[in-house]
Amino acid sequence: MDLREQLRNRLDQVLDPELGASIVELGMVGAITVDERGHAVVSVSLTTVGCPLRSQIERDVKEAVLTIDHVHSVELVMGVLEPHAKAELMKRARTIAQNRAPLTSIPVQTPVLMIASGKGGVGKSSITANLAVALAASGRTIGVLDADIWGFSLSRLLGIQGEVEARGGRMRPLERPVGSGRIKLLSMGLLADEEQALLWRGLIVQKAVAQFIEDADWSGIDYLLIDTPPGTGDIAMTLARLLPQMGQLLVTTPAIAAQRVAARAADFARKSNIRVLGVIENMSGFTCACGERHHFFGEGGGRELSDALGVPLLAEIDLDHEIADGGDHGQPAVLHEALDGVWHQLAERILADVAPPAGPIGCSARMLDAIARAVATTP
């Protein structure tokens, strides 16, 4: 298989953000060339000139191309589909909508954010809980899946307790209102005793995670946040298979050890066609009452990692006793934070740039309604 064929096969895994189908399958990828220096030129055609999702498509294509060995740089030639090609795209999208029954109740347009790290103890669960609350405070419904099957903690961190019920054959996440928004949570902490050890092997764990996605009612959510166990094992691979729209938020501390293993988690993500959306540095420093700042775990590790990966550093979160105290009592620290605080700023970056919520803003949105009507009227 030559490089051009490898590239086309790799681009077949890049999805249109709204249609949820491969850009190759939709006919959006044109000519591909690779020279002897490993410089690739890829032609991509959009549906309209002013496509608001252009930057995301460009970013996804570049990231996919650069995962191929012997390709060292990439140039995109962006164009617009001719009328006949656009009509063919509509036809293909209609067929895809007919033939691909969704595996989950999560629409492919709903942003899914995988909170990941290479090692434990970097604060993924606290970040998931506080980010979920900050996003919900903006008036949205945020799904939260605690996929750390062995180390579940989000039911306590979010102050959500109770028994999970099933209706219509699907588990119903437990809910908590946050301002004008809501959080919907599923966690092993709602199904097992908090002090109970789960002696489960890989296949059972994979099945449990799949059930939390396939056999749960996640309808109505604007985002799904997934707290994952550290590393690149079975759970991460199961999530990558079930949720092709998923992107990764990579958590690290300033320490070199955390940074290096986080880079491995990013490498896994890219090889699994998971977009690395950005880095969050936790435990960045501590400011004592006297005003002096201390860096207990080093300094600059998050920036160095984000530069190496070519993704933004989304937030630097300091050590704060309110984060620990709030988690112990089910009252995340963000609930008492000013609107210009670090958690609200992180949520704003997610909403505005990193993973904008689904809505009728994209270049494919007008087609979606037409496709849905066409499918609904098909005998």
C-alpha cells in the first residue's frame, strides 16, 4: 500500500462534524500527493465557501495525515463542492442516515470530551466535576460518565446519590440542577458500594463501559464528559470505538513524569482517531496567605506538553483547598467561584472554540433537516 492509499484510508476515519460520516465517504477529499521529502498535499472540498466548521475540519485532517509514518508536513488545498458533487453528498448522507442505526442515544453532533491522563493522581475527576458544573451553569445539560470503573468518585464529587432506574430498557442517569442547566450522571458509584472493591477483568470492564453508553438514556444532553482511568487500556479503546466524535482533554501536572506519560496518552488518542483538543495543567502552583507563590511540582510542564503536541494550553489550575473540600462534600469549588475564575474561563474556551455545542450554525446544518425529512418519508 503506497503512502497516498494509506493517507486516504486514514482520512476515511475523519468525520464531518455535523453529518457524522467520513469525509472520504462523503466525497469531500480530492487529490492527494506526497513527495520524496514526506510533504503531503491534500485537497478537501466543503459544501459552502464560508463554512463555520472549516477550521475544525482543517485541524482534524492535518492531525490525521501527520499520524502516518514518513509524512512530515501537510498542506491543505481547500475548495468548494461543485453542484453535482454537493447533490451526490446529499445522496450519500441520506443513505448513511438510513442504513446506520445509532448505537447510542448520543447524537454524533453532540461534543464528547474524554478527560484523560497518562498516570493517576493528577486530578482528572476533580477537573471533570468542576468543568461539568461550569458548563451546566451556562444553561446547558451536561452528561457525565464516570468510566473509571475501579476508581469511581464522581457521584461523591458532584453530590449526586440515589438508585439508577431503567425505563424502556435503558438506564436513566441521575440528575442535579445547576443554575439554569443540569448535570446527568452515570457512575459505578451509583451501582456499587463506595468501599466495595470490584474484582473485574478487562472483558467485563469493557462490557460495563459499553452498557453505560449503549444502554443508557443520554437524550437531551449538550455535552458528554467522560472521566477515564489513567493510561491507554481497554476502557479507552472501547470508548474510541463507540464514540467516533470524541475528543481528548489531556490532564497533566507540571512534573516531568506526568508530562511524559501524558504524551503517551496523546499518542494513543491520535492513533485511535481521537482528536487531542488541548492540555489542562493541574496543581500548577500554590499561593500562600503571605502572597508568596510556590511551585511544588515544577513549572511549565503543561506549556511544554501543549507546544510539543501542537494543541492549546487551556487552563493552569492551582492547588486550592476548596477543590478538595468541595469534592468531599459534593459541592464543587466552581459553585463558589467568581464568573471570571479559572473554571468558568475553561468552560468558556470549550464553548467558544475547543468544542462548540451542536446547533444550526454549521455548513451542513441546512442539509441535516432535509436528510431527516427524506429518511422519515422513505417507505
